[in-house]
Amino acid sequence: MAEFAAAGAEILGDDPAAARATAERIFDRTPGTRPAVQMANQLGMVFSRLDCTPRWRERLSGLAVPTLVVHGRRDPFFPVGNGEALAREIPGARLLVLERAATAIPDAAADEVAAAMLALG
């Protein structure tokens, strides 16, 4: 699983070593070792928090908390325009584009993201 995550990260332009470490942490905290158990555990966590009504995009204008939208410039799935749109729809939101990031926030950008979060203050 960890090698699969690392290979996928490399394809997406993300850090393979960081993806491998994350996959290993997820594997270690999963209650079973059979793939079906792992998948059910991960999907269960995602869907237990899913609220589809009203649609999340329609609720963005109602947010009243300091918000930082972080987007990777090299994201192959969602262009930076998606991050820009989210930042426009959330009152007072700030957009941080990570030039060297793809779909995940690289560990090397943690200080930059933390500083941007603290600046929302």
C-alpha cells in the first residue's frame, strides 16, 4: 500500500516519500490488515461526516471564520481557478497558492501554510 501511494504521488507531482509515510501511518491505525477492512474503515470515516443538504458550495457565503484556501499550482485535477473561486465565495478568505505543490500540501510548505494561517488572525 505504501509503495502504491508513493508511486501515485510521483505521478501527481507530489512527494513520494511523504506519501509513503502517510500511507504507512494510515495502515498502522487501521483495525484490520485485509484490504476490504482498510477500505471500509477509510470510507466509513469519510461518509460519517458527509452532509449533502444544503449543498456545501451554497453555504460558503455564510462562513464567518477566518479562512485560508490552500491550492497547489501543479494540481492535475483541479486548476488554480477552483481555489480562486472558493476564496471569492468565502467572505474575507485568503488564497495561498503553493507553486511546487500538486494535490497535497508538501511537508516543506508547512511553515508557509502555518504563517499564512497565523496571519489570518
